[in-house]
Amino acid sequence: MHRKNGVRLLLALYLPHVLFIIACIAFFVVFVISMAVVVHLLGISVPFSLGGWSILAGVYFLAGLLFFSYYLCKVIPALFPGDAPRQKRIALLGGLPFMVPAALGLFAWLDMYSLPDECGPLALSFFGTVGFSLASLLYLGLTFYYFRGCSLFSRAA
């Protein structure tokens, strides 16, 4: 019975993050395909596509901000109502799904750095590391902000 609750807790804790990462990857694939079609069909120059990439970064930042706020305000307090210290520990553990890909990307980037001819995978692993590191920092920053300022974590009733 205790094991069943542990599995349920892990699913409740990490499934939203994993689904968010999968949704971001799917959005990225759709964005890359649509940018390739627009650039190819309309013959648009590189500065326009750089503007598109900055729009994508802004959309990711806004989506991450909204997701983290929802997760910290709604999901964590629903898991442990009235237990603020446990909510804080669980909220900090919730950032692991973003820290693991950042570490893997960093290791891949360091491994590929020694290969001088491979620029594509090197850039991809570098931007993956930077992206997931920023997501981790955003998550931790919002977590500490909500711990200090917001009354979102329920107090002992």
C-alpha cells in the first residue's frame, strides 16, 4: 500500500514536468518545420529567421513562467494540504526533470567539444544545456519567490 502511494506521488510530481518538456519539444519541431517552409517558400533572409527564434525564446519563457506558476500554486498544495515544509521540499524536488537534461546536455557538449568537425551536434547540445539550465534557474527562482512573498503555500490550518 505504501509503495502504491509512492508511485502515485512520483507520477503526480514528475508527470506534469515531463509532459511540459514533451509539449515544448513538439512545439519546437513544428516551429522549425514552419520556419523552414516560410524561409524556403518566401525566400526570406536570415535576420527574419533570427527574429523568429527570439519569438520562440519569448514564447518558451512565457510558457515556462505560466507552467511553473500553475504547478507551484495548484499542484503542490493539492498534494500536501496544510504541510508547508513538505510542500517546499517537494517543490524543490520538482525541478529535477529540468536539471537532468541540462546536465546531460552539458556532458554531451563537453564530449563533442573535442570533435572539431561536428558543429551541428555541438551547437544543439550547447543550446540544450543553456535552455534547460535557464528552465531550472527559472523554476528555482519562482519557487523561492513563492516561498517568500506569496501566500500560495498553505499554512497549518
